[in-house]
Amino acid sequence: MPLQLAYAADFPSIADTVFILPAGTRELSVETAANLPAPVRQYVAEQLAADVKLIRINQYSHHHYYVVAEEKKTAALSAEALRKSGHQLHALVKQDKMKELFVQDLTETGALYLAEGLALSAYQFAGYKTDEKSKQTPHLQRLTLVGAGVTAEQVQELEGVLVGVYLARDLVNAPQNKLSATQFAEQMEAAGADAGFHVEVLDLVRIEALRMGGLLAVNQGSPEPPTFTIMEYKPATATNQQPIVLVGKGVVYDTGGLSLKPTAGGMDTMKCDMAGGAAVVGTLYALAKNQVPLHVIGLVPATDNRPGGMAFAPGDVITMYSGLTVEVLNTDAEGRLLLADALAFAKKYNPELVLDFATLTGSAARAIGKEGIVCMGTADEETLSALKQAGHRTHERLVEFPLWDEYADHIKSDLADINNLGKAEAGAISAGKFLERFTEGYPWVHFDIAAPAFLAAPDSYRGKGGTGTAVRLTYEFLKSKV
């Protein structure tokens, strides 16, 4: 992680420092005004009186920044406002070429949120440029949180979560010629070795032996073999007797297959179609780094979807790992085929709960945009409520769609048990209804992250490109179960 987080009991008298002021502050306290010349104190007071939320003071030897917290309708929204202030602060810190910044929180609740927004804004994908300017590391290297409102353990935990988000973003931002299914599996193996969880990769021969018909069908047109990666984090201190299983869609590139996508606004961003798998490995990384006492398993079926060779075709009937048959009406509805095999495979672990993550449908994106995540499932109300609460706390908010019995009619087939494409209406729900057929024997929730997983334009601390969506949400939910 290029930006190191640290904790200190106090900060030097001459240091680049940001002070988080309580909402409604109109004048500086003795503590924050110490060593400021009278004209500077007057300037800051005038800015506060004008309701300016971010004030920068150049002391020549060092800088002071003042961030005024905002009183929102809920504590979660107030926290989100501080994350966004962290993003705005990062722009100033970048201009001033700070190497280290101290954060003094006078609200006693805001330092972690401000640091989170700043650190996520500081993310940069290394990319593949060769000029010297592009190779330079960012100026800001260290962010030190100070004071009684935060502990060293909280700072270390936040860093662990952020590294998980960074990992997910890096994977999503990598182009398909740098991240085949095999390379994706290798990256997951490397993450496991670094963070401390076990990784097993099933190759083509083993996938064929298991008769994972959905994964194999999607892979038929590819020159690259598929992989099925099993990640297991099982600390000795785990408090759950049955594991929680996370399943992530791992389509490393999606042309749409023979149901070819248009290039502009369609195929050109489809390196992001493995964002669900990236979210799973990012979450496991954060859990392992922070030694959260939960037994969690991650499953990521991976391939690209291409129209070449023996590519599967509309009209084909395939037999899935579960034994169900599926009539393929559209080869661009491929993600649910991979997920279905993995969801059926998850039953072997006798899981307490299964959560799946996928950039699955344009329907979900059109319904609620990049502002939220569509979810649906069979888990009880208590679980769904806990997930929604975690979504509000992390601002990765959930909108629950129904899975009423009538939606099963949308995927009826004349030739097979079900088909892989619903009607023009309720496309995100019919995709969920398809997945539901493969989740017998355990409670399950599906997350369609199609809109927020990859952004075409910058959006505050989420940035541009891969966002690492669902890592913070899932970590927060799982941590709350301990």
C-alpha cells in the first residue's frame, strides 16, 4: 500500500497537520489556534463564519488544514461527509506535495472516516506507462492519526481493509491480456500467501471431472483454459462452526460470445467483468490481514467469454454441475452460468450463509445507477437487515429486489429445466431467480454490482475505473458477526 497509516499519541509542534473541527465550529479553540499569528487566526475565523468546510493555511515551514465536520440526518451520512472531505483534502495535500500528514480529531469520531476517504483517493493504479513521470511515487507516504478518539488497533484495521480494496481495484483495472483466468488465479494465490489464507486452484482437467457445465460452456470459445479458485481462511479462533462462503464472478473479459456486444459503451470496459471475484479475494485479504476470527471460504470461477472456436451458441442446452439443464438463449448472459456452478458447489461446505457478487446485469445498473448495489436472496430478515446496516455504515448501500415465485415464469424453457435469459422487464430479478435454483440447502444473498464496480468518470474517493465495491461492505458485515 503506497500510503502508510500510523497512530501517534501526539504530533510535533511544527508539522503538516489537519484538524477535524466539530460541526458548527465558528472559532478556533486554544488548542487549534496555538502558535498561529493573529492575522491567521482572524482569517480562519472569517472562513469559519462564512461556513467554509475546508481551510488551508500555509505557514511556510508547514501547513495547517481545518476540516469542519457536517451534521447530517444520520451518523452514517455524517461519516460519509468526512470521507468526501478526505477526498477534497487529498487534492490540496497533493498540490502542496506533503510527504507526511498528521490528523488531529477534535470530534473524537471522525479521524478514521477522513483517513479512509483520503487514502482511497490516494489510490493509483500502477499501469503500464514507461515515462519517468508516470513511474514517480506519490509525495504523500504516511498518514498519522493522533489523539484519544482513535487507537493504534483501529488504524491498523483500517489499513488492512484499505489494502483489500486496493487489491480488488488493481485486479479490476488490469486489462485482459495481463489477467487471464490463469493469471487471475495466480494473483489470488499470491494474495493468500501474503495475507495468510489457503488457496487451491482447479485446472481444466479437474473442472471437467466435476462436470461444471456452466463454466465449461462459457470457456468453449476461449484459447485460454478456465480456472476455479478455492480460497479458505480458517483461523484457530474462528467463532462460527459452519463457514460463510463468498462466491465471485470471474469473467476476466466478456465479448458477449456469439451474442456479441457493441464495442463503444459495451465491450470496451469488459475487463471489469471479474469485479465480483476481485471483491471476494479483497475481502478475504482484509479478513486475514486483520485476523478476524471467522471461517470464510471464497469461490471464484474464471474464464473469458469469446466467440471463437467451439463457442457455445444460442439454442444450446447445457448440463450444470448441479445436474439441472439450461437452455442458452443469449451467450452474453454468461455470468450466471459460472456463478450457478459455484453456488451449487458451495453446498458441499454445509455453509451458514452464502453471498455472491457479480457485475451481472445492465438491468441493475439502469434501475439504481452507480449510487447503490442491488441485492436479493433467501436469507432471513435479520441477515438482510444486518447487511443493509453495514451498507449504510460503509456507504455501499443496498437496495433489495424481490424474488417472488411469479418471476420463475421469466426463465421457463421449452427444452430444458430453465433458460438463461429472462424477459425485457425485471432483468436483474430474473437473473437472481436463475441463481436461486442452484442455492438449495443454505441461506443466500446475491449482490449485483454492475453499476458501481467500474466507473467511467471520477466519483469522489471511489475514483475512476475499478472501485473495489463490496469489499468494505462485506468486511463490515462479517466483522459484525464476531
